[in-house]
Amino acid sequence: MSEAFLHYLWRLRLPGIPNPTTTDGRVVQILHIGHWNQNEGPDFLNARLRIGPLEWAGNVEIHVRSSQWQAHGHDNHPAYRNVILHVVYEDDAPLAPHLAVATIELRHQLPSHFYQRYQQLQSSTKWVPCASSLNHIVEPLRTSWLQRVVVERLEARLQPIKESLQLNRNDWQETFYQMLAGALGAPVNTEPMRQLAQRVPLKMLARHLGQPVQIEAMLFGTAGLLPRRSSDEYTSLLQQEFKHLQKKYGLPSLPPASWRFFRLRPAAFPTLRIAQLASLFQQQPALWSLVLDATTVMQLKELLKTSVAGYWQMHYRFGTISAPCAKTLGDETLNLLLINCIIPMLFLYGKTHGNEAWCQRALSFLEQLPAENNTIVRRWRQLGITPHSAADSQALMYLKHSYCDQRRCLFCAWGSFIIQGK
């Protein structure tokens, strides 16, 4: 038996035990389990219980064996003076009567198969611990758990945006520009793209609206991607412009080695992504404000559609000519920009401003997008879990990484369902 499993049982109000009884025969009714305390002190604070005929308010301590109370030095610790219930698996050393702490011993009250199933999940070597039991999980539990996990997934992705907002003094336009630049660089050039946007801020680009050569010169020069020797007239022009602008603004260049081209499709080369970023913000300098006004996925995609002009219609990188084309952002890329940048930012905007409508709109956008098709999602499909939208695929990826891989079955609604054998 593990203490983590006992914590799980208490959080669920001792499932499988309809009338938990103390060692002296009193029935316990759990009115409120208390607040789970993961710091020093009792495990659950400010619980409310009815023990026999009396209602109690206080703390709950949980151990595998009651002898651990004394072994852990709780006897004389002031933090444990307000404990009203001791929940243990085995009462091997009853507490002294003067402590006035009721004890529930679970060894003979808990259905034996609960812990056996938990151990099976923990020792499983399958891709996900519950792979052989997933077909037993019923609706609406499948759907409701994914809906909860996708919110958790969004909340987990907010920290980098919050940090960027803080650095930008709560400037949402600037933060959006930096986060969108990072999303354009995914999967391997996210960080250098974000650093580039920090070194050439949106306010600086705004001073050169209508001057695309200067904007590209600042971006490519600061990225460290301008060749030392020009192979064509346009590259020479960018070099000249950047020499002037670098002196004017004190622009520090990134090391060229920061960028990755290897194993990327030409459409994802950082040179083309930078050209698309420059084009996008020349067309829509106040893009974040327009994003806030959008109410459908199609409107968002229209805002993000951009095509490069001139030199980049015939190049993916400097000095190498390609077949001429508009080189617009494809639908798959647009979907990823929405998933990785716009939707998390809208979700945070709603939470920051206390407006649930923005949060719901972000979730609605995820539900409108098609499910992603990657290795993790395909493995879930093989197990019979079919995502119907990007909300589902995002939830499934997060579930795999943050629950299944960590063996957090006790915190998973599907795992709990399997453990209890409902």
C-alpha cells in the first residue's frame, strides 16, 4: 500500500466504502474533504466531517500505518493539534486517547481489487498503462475528461506568454508579434525567431511601414542570415540598408549557427519564414486587435494569409533560385499558428481580463480545427480513441506526456474509472 493511493481515496471521499467507520465504531460522513496541503503540516486542511452524531471541523492526516504518526514526530508538533481524523491502511499503533483523534482503518473496509488494479497500471509496460482497458471506458467519461484536459493543456502553455507580457510591460501587440514569430519558426527555429522579434520589436518595424526593404534588412541582418558576400542586387541592397539601420538602432545580430535548415522542407526554411513575418506585419501592423475582433476560424486564417513579393517569390534562401510561386502559408501551417499561438493568447487574454467569453471562444476555435495527425495521435487511434478536433488531439498529446508517461493514473479520470472497476 502507498500513501499516494490513500490520498487518492480520500480525495474521492473513500470510494467503495459507503459507510466508513472509525476503529471505535462511529460512522464517518465526509461533508468536505478539506484542502489538499502539499506543504508541511497535515495532509488535508479545514475538512468538515460528521463523526457519529457530532459535526467536526479540522484537519485530516493520512498514513499507511498509524505508527507513522509518532515516527514522524506529530505528537508534539503544533501543526497537528487540530487534526480530527487519522486515515490509515493499518492501525498498528493506536493513538493515545488524550489526542482525541478519530481513526479510520481501511484494511478491512476497502475493496481489495482497487489497489490491485492500481498496481497493474503502475507496472504496465504498454504505451499507455491502461491500453488494454481503454475499451471499457464509457461515454460521456471519454469526452468529458478530454474536455477537462484540453483546458489544462492551454493553462500549461500560458507561462511563456505571461513572461513575455511582463517583459513587454503588458503590451499585448508586442507580445503577440513575438509569440507569432516563435510559432512561425516551429518546430526547430522557435527560439531564434522569438529572439529576433525581441531584438527588432514591433514598434521599430512600425517606423518603417511602407518601406519593405528596410524592414527585411533589419530582420535578416539582425537574424545574422545576410550573406557576407552578395550574390545578387537585392542582397546587396539589404546589406547596405542594414549597415545604416544597425548603426541607427544598435541592432545586435544573432549567431548564424542559431538557425536550423537541416531536414526542413524549403517552405519551412527560416529565411522564408522571416520574409513571411515581414510581409504579414507590413500588411497588418495592428494584427492583434484584428484577432480580437475575429469570431470564426476562417476569419483568423484570412488575417494570417500572406504572400511574399519580389525576391522571395523565386528564392527560399539567399543566392539559390527556385521556381517562382507566391509561397503563402499553407493550411496546415495556419492551423498550427492558431493552435500554438493565437488560441493560447486568446485564452490568457480572457483569464487576464476576467472575461470567460474569450476563454470559451479560444476553446471553440480549437473545436473548429481538424485533429492533428502525428505519431502520438495515430497511436491513440490504434487504441480506439479517435479525436474529432484539434481540441481532442491537443488533449490526447497532453494526456500522454503529463499523465500516462508520468504514471499519474490516480489523477486521471480514465485511470480512476479503471481502478474502481465501474
